[in-house]
Amino acid sequence: MPDLNKVFLMGRLTFDPELRRIPSGTAVTELRMATSRSWTGRDGERREETLFIDVTVWDRQAETCCQYLRKGSSIHVEGYLRVDSWDDKTTGEKRSKIRVHADRVQFLDSRRGAGGGESGAAGDDELGGPPAAVREPPAPPRRGRILIVDDEKGIGAMIKRAMGEHEVVVETEGARALARLRAGERFDLICCDLMMPEMTGMEFHAALESEAPAEAARLVLLTGGAFTPAARAFLERVGNPRLEKPFPIQNLRALVAERLRTSST
């Protein structure tokens, strides 16, 4: 039976969201939600429990949330659970926290203006039917986010030009790519050159496997056809997809499309 990591929540914000940007310029915001459930105990008394949940929202949706949502806004969130881990600077102990990463945020209140007030006469476009999410024109199939890790700058530049329908982030060093992932950036697919000088694709895979196994499963290895004995043994051991340079760009497109399809089911 396949695994499923999917969350649906309704609740209200406990503070105004604030927009920030990570070093790459990508927008992100944290929504603090309060959601309640009530039930009747065996003694007939009505009880209520409130949970406070952190929700991470990225990119354009983060910007729109900060524009329209305020403390007390009612929202519906669709997303998945993710564990954030870090070392406590005071005690040195390992800490972890489960948070929700949002795929979609729906606004359940009447639409707010940029200044936080209610808009004038709200028509069916804003209040009729199911609650609307960010009000933008219908989007094409979901835009993927791809991380390219290759010390050959031309490879990353070529992929970025050819894959303009997706967001492509390029790093020439494995350490810098790992820093992005440790900072919480999310990618649908990660492509890494197998034989880089400072950190090889084998070392990059090992770091991911240790720190974020789910991200290691998203890794596609880029090879040049010449392998050391260690690299050959590594490729035989791992089951990650492989693209041999030079590769047709449609092969990479197919991998991205498959990843987007499986992540949406």
C-alpha cells in the first residue's frame, strides 16, 4: 500500500504574517494557525481542544498571503508534513519540529484590500461557491522547481534556458546546494554532477541520505560516461535516475513531469 503525506486544515491566524526572502530571493512566510475540535465526553460534558500549527508558504502564494491575510483571518490549508531538525545552540541537543508545508492556501473570509479592510460590495467572484485561493488566472500544469548542481557553469545555464517553463536554480558547488536545502528550500527534482572536484555527487548523495532521505530520492545523477571504480560501484548500488551528458533536454523534462505527477497524487 503506498504512503500518503497529505494534510487538510481549517483555522484562524494568530498573528499577521510577515514576508521574508531567503538568499536566493525566494519569498517565504510562516502562518501560525489555531484550529479547534470539540467533542462530548462520556460524562456528557462538551470539551474543546485547540492546536497551534506552523505553516510554511513559499513563492507567489507567500506574497499574496502577506498582502491579504491578517491576524484572525480564516483559512483552509492543503499541504504535507515535514520535520525540521536543528542543534540547540544553548544545550547542544538535537531538536526537531513537525510543521506543515502548504501546497495551497484558501481564504475563507471575504476578500481584504491591501490595507487590511474589507472590500466594497463583494460579488459572487469573491464569496460565491467554494472558498477561493489566491485569485489569479487559471495556471497551466504546476511549475516545477529544479536544483542543478554542476561545476560546469555552461551546463546549468543551458538547462535554465531550455527549461524556462520551470523555475531552475543553479549552484556550482555541492556545499552551497546543501546549504539551500538545510535552510528549508524545497525542490521537485535535484540534478547533481557525479564527478565534481570539491564535493562529488557521491558525497552529495551521502549527505542527503543522512540528513534528508526524502530529498535523496529526488536526486538525478549527471554523468559524463567515464567512471572511477568507486563511482561505478556507487552507481550500481543506488537506484537514482541517471542522465549521461550530453542528454536530450526532453529526457530531463520527462523526469520533471513524472515527479510532478507523482507528487500531486
